[in-house]
Amino acid sequence: MWIIWKEEFKKIAARKIIWSAVVLLLGFVTFRLYSETRSYEVTIEGKTYCGQEAIRKDQELTKKYAGVLTEEKIYQIYEEYGFYPYFEESGTSEKNFLNRCITDRFTNFRTMFGYDGTYDGNTDIRFYEGEEWDRNVAPYLRNRVEFDYIYGWSDLAEMYILLLTVLDIILIVGLSPVFAEEYTLRTADILRTTKRGKGSGIWMKISAACVFSVLLTVLASLYLFGIYLLVYGTQGLGASSRFLSFASFFGYCPGSVEGFLLFLAVLAVFGVFLLTGITLGYSSACRNSFLTLILSVVGFFVPVFWVKGLLPMFQKLLGPAAAKVITHFMVSMPVYLPMSTEFSFSGEQTVIHLGIAVAAGIFGMAYGYFRYRSCRN
């Protein structure tokens, strides 16, 4: 059995298209981080710094204000450095993480642009007031969040989602031939006549595909985390995750940045397990790898079509309750699962989504097993 597993693993790992795509993907994220580092710029006390030195200066400056975020601290940062100079009329030359953070999160800056994305030039940046303050700023103060330099970790969270999405497509390409290739080569009937060909041999193929997918995802994740650690160090990992992309005060979300990133990695593993099951199910049902690839890619993006376009129509046809159930199923799929914290799901709903991912993944693998076992060339 070990020989079967090893040979199947080697067959998947030997596909050059997988490694060529992975190298290009990791090369892109590395070059993108390098470019981001080179272009990083801060202005502190009238002096401008660039590159790695700018990151270090920004971290040192932020460290002075690290700790529980308070209203007094927000206004102290404003008094010291003003708002981030997105526009010339903002009235300050200081550019650092501190005033950028308060400008992005605690002012009307994000609402100053029209539907076409242009700025009319007539609105000044100001702190939120009244209901806007209660809705956008008060949750940070109420929850006594830990403030620190998290620029790099926020960037990492966004890049991690991109990496996982592209890696899923690469894995679909690599796993599509697992069963379908045997049909194309007309070797399926021969393999099924061997001693373990209709039993454990099929499970070894499935197991090898699953281990390869999870292992590749873990290694790619470790590489991405590693290069960000080299650039940004460990500062900010203990800060509140609420300053990151895809994090929310509403619903379940790990409290710290490091907890949030670890949670993303766990969601990624569950997602790739499900992806493997779905792809193997298609592979067992299709007569060639290309058809498997097409169906798997279309299936991968169906949840996006549902959430972005089909949901309003089906809410009218099926009713809000049924549409909500389908939506929860859709966001349990690989394309959305790693970023599900953005939807503000409760802890119980998150557990249900993980359960759906495991159950659907097992179903896909079981379907692949029985379909391949009984199919005739």
C-alpha cells in the first residue's frame, strides 16, 4: 500500500505545470513585497525616510503609542502629526503609520469620493461625529483594542488571500488528472484488476492527492509568512486583529493579529481539503482531464457568482430563509472560506462552515472512490 501511495504522490508531484505555476506565484509575491518595501516612505519631523529604514523608523514611532487605544491617544496622534496628507490641503507634511491609521479608520476620508472614484476637492478631512463616531470609532474604544504597528500584517492578510486563491487554481490543474487520466489512457480497467485496484489502491490515490494539496498549501503559507517576518519583524503580532483587512467586531474573530493569521491558515487547510474532494469527484466522473479542469474551475467560482449576482434574484424566488441557507453553504466553499471572517459570522456559524467543508470534502472523495471503482472505459 505504501508503494501505491508513494507512486501516486510522485506522479502528482512530477507535474511540471504545478511547480512552474508555484514558482511564478511565489516569485510574484516576493517581488511585490520587495517593491512595497522599496517604495515605503515616511516623513517624521520633516525628514523623509525610504525603504527598510522607513519601516524601522515607523515602527519605532508607533511603539511610543502602542497599548490600549483610547480617545485621548487618537487625538494626541492628531495633535502631533495631523491627518495623513492624502491631499495637499490637508495641512501637514507628516506621513507615518500613526496618522495614516487614524485618517483611514476614524475620519470621513473613505466617504469623500464619488461613485466614479474621484475627489471633488470641496470636502475637508474631519473626524467622525455623532452616529458616525458611534458606528465607526466607538467599537475600538469599547473593546479596548491593542494598538501597534500592523501595516505589514494587514498587507500580508490581503496577499495571503490572493495566494490561496491562485494556489487553489494551480491545485485544480494538478489534481484534475488523478482519475480522468486513467480513463484517457485506458488503464483504469487494468489497474482495477490488480490485488488492491478496487479497494485500498483507490484510497491511496485519494490520500496521496489530499496530502500533496495540504502540504503544498502549508509550505506556501510558511514561505509567505517567512518573507514578511524578515521585512517587518514581529512587532504588531500582539495587536488587535480588528485593524486588519477581513476582520470585524461583529461575529467570531481571533483577538490578536497572530491569532488571526493562524486562523486564516487553518481555514486555508480546511478549504484545500474540500477543494481536493470536489476536484477528485469531478475527475472520477469525467472522461478526460480537460473537462475535469473546466468543471472544477467553474465550480470553484460559482459561490462568487452567487454572492455577487445571483443572490438578490434567488431571494425573491426562494425566499430570504432558503437563500440564506444556500449562502452559508456557498461561503463554506474554498474561494470564500479563508476570508469568511469578513462576513461577521458567529462562532457557531464558523464551526458549521468548517463542518460543511469537511463533510463536502469527504463526500467528494467517497464519490470519487465509488465512481472510479464502478466506471467502465
